[in-house]
Amino acid sequence: MNVLLDFGTVTGKIKPLHGVNNSSRKCDYGELLEDFAALHPPFSRLHDTAGVCGGGHYVDVDNIFPDFSADENDPASYDFLLTDRYIRPLVRAGIRVMFRLGTTIEHEPRKYRIFPPADYRKWADVCEHIVRHYNDGWADGFHFDIQYWEIWNEPDGLAPDIEPYGPPNWLGSAEDYYRLYSVTARTIKQRHPDVKVGGYSSCFILGSFRDGAWREGDTGFFEGFLRYITTPETAAPLDFFSWHCYLSPDNFDKIRRESELVDAMLERYALSSAQRFNTEWNVCVCERETTDRRYDYYVHFRSEKGGANVLAAMIEMQRCKIDAAMYYDAQLWLEYGGLFDVPSLEKTPAYYALQYFSALYALGDACFTASEEGVYALAAKNGERRCAVLCNPTAKEKTVRLRAEGSDAVFTSRIVDSKAPERAFVTFRGETELTLPPYSQVLFRS
């Protein structure tokens, strides 16, 4: 099996695909873990923030503005304290915030906060005041220059076999959401023209929950949204479109299929200038036939199997029309929080996947690579510095003939697999043969 790293051919830029949802810290309102900050994630999207302890006091519009009958123009109507404390360490670390305006997911049989607001205009005004607090200093606020404001989360629903108690994020109609987005996006952009607004953070762009029914392959919610915001009477800005992509190792083509659909639809509605963001993703590895697949997911989010697939997914996203991506999730307490083992706080293979991609991103220029089926490769350079990753996200050992062109440098490497958290691997110049263990990821540096 041949793999080529051609450092003489630049193909573009390494994209910020190693962003995350939320952050890793021992205390929800405390400082970032040093190892998390060392990843230099380009984005932290704030959604489902601090959901175990204090979850009723962070980020969500209902948490910041708890009494909807209050005066939206009065700073005393707002509770910014814990959200301020959550955001400040991110800004200090140079991590860009994507602020999700909306509410946290509700899986339970009774729903509390996922209904359309009683007054769309007032809700939009509340959101605008939140932007003002963090960017313009309003209400003893800040000048954080938070650029990205995502309006709601997954209003298009989920299949009943996944969510037996009904849609967990939005109990209005599709038209209700379109209206909410339009009114809010226009309000924010009119008063803050330099920020970017977007949505709708689709939970499954290849299907949707419409008219009380789930339809696989139905893009009606998506088309309805784009039609609504491009109709003159209801027109609204869309600086970025966001969707979510939870993968299994056997459906990596979903990344390509979804990004191609998004690209085609934005082009059709003359919105091709909008950025494309995958604002939630992870890889769900299940190795057995079971009705409780999520148990295996939770185990493998932190195993070498999950880690190798995380790196492979980012490499695949680099090839597609995806401008940025945010891994779900960086919080320690969350089942999907795969970056650290708890309570030891040891780095997991998923952590190393983001660390290795961060090393590529730091160099900037993406270089041409060619690899055969079952092996993923990505290379980058900056001046005389060279870096590459190889990944085997399968259960089979892979013997690889690796060739580096456009560089006569000596490459050293580190590997993550089932044998150790990280260890030294091969050293080579020009060409070498190596064996990639199952579920392994390798970082090469010159």
C-alpha cells in the first residue's frame, strides 16, 4: 500500500476543523485545563454548556434572561455572571467563541424550554442585548468581539427511534423556526453589522421532522428555510450555514454527501458566499449487535478506536467544502466528552487526534497527499517546517510504503494505538516501509 506526501505541491490551507463544543475544566466556571488549552482549538461553540452542575445558569437565552415578562432594555433583567466566567478564559486563551442563541437539548418526556417564544421581536431584542453585552460593553460587559452567533439548535428534529419522546430541541413548526431565525438575524445584523449570524444547526441534513413525521431523505425543512430567508418579504442574512454530522466508521461518505448537498442548496438559492460549518460532530464506534448502541459509543469515544476515527474524520472534512468544524464535546462530565479520562484527566486518543491536527493547522499550507483505501493522510508545511499525519481507523494492520517528496528532511514520529497513550515510532528520510497497527494515528515532524 503506497502513501505519498508531496511537500512540493500546496493545495490550499489547513482548515480549522479541530474546534470543539464547550471546554475542559475541573469546575464549570473555573479555568481551562492546561492540556485542553494546549490543543489551541480554533473555536469553542457554546451549546449544552455546563449541563450537570449549574446547567440552569449558563449561555441559554432563558438562563441569561430568566423572566420573559421583564424589561429587555433593563440590565437588571439579565443574569450574565456564570456565562461571563465561562467565556473569559476562552478569550484569554485565544479561542474564538461561537455563541449559540437558544436553549439546551431536552431528551426527557416533559419539555420545558424548546417552544417558540411568545413574542418573536422581544426574543430577538434580548439576543441583541446579549451580543451588546459581550461586544459593546453593555451592562458591565466586555469587548470580546465574538463574531459568530448561531440561532437555535437542531430545530429539524430527530428520528423517533433515537428520540422516543419527540423532538428534543424545537416544538414549533418549521415555519415558526424560519420566522424566529429571520426576525433575530435581521435584528442582530441591523445593530451589529460586523458580526456573523447563521443557523440552523441541522441535526440531520439528509432528513427532517416535518408536519409531525420523520422523513429520511427529506430535505424539505432545509429548502423551506432557504426559501423563507431569500423571499423579499421575509428575507434575512445568512453569513454561515451550520449542520451536525454524527458518524459511524462505515458511513464516512456521509461527510461528503452532506457537504455536497449543502453546497448545492446554497448555490441554488444564491447563498454560496455563506460559510459552511459542521458545528457538532463525533464518531460513534459500536462493535456488537445491541439495542443500546450508545453504551459502546460512550466507551469508544475515549479508546484508540474512537481516536483514530476522529482523526480520519477531520482528514476527510479537509477534502470537502467545510470551512470549520467543532467536535462534540470537550466537557469532562459529558458521555460524549472524549478528550480526557475521568477522574484521572489522562489524555485520550481523541485528544491526540485533535493535537495532531492542531500541529498541521499551525503550519498552515496543506500539501498534496495520496493514500490507498483504509489509510488516511494529510500533510502541511510552513517555510522549512514539515508535518504530516497518517491514520489507520480499521481493525486490520496496514503495511505502508511511505514516500515524502519535495523535502529531504529527516522525519521523526509519534504513534497512538492500543499499546500506549503515545510513543516514539519510526524515523526516516525520503522513503520507508512501516506497519500501521489497527486503530492507530501517527504524527510525523521534520
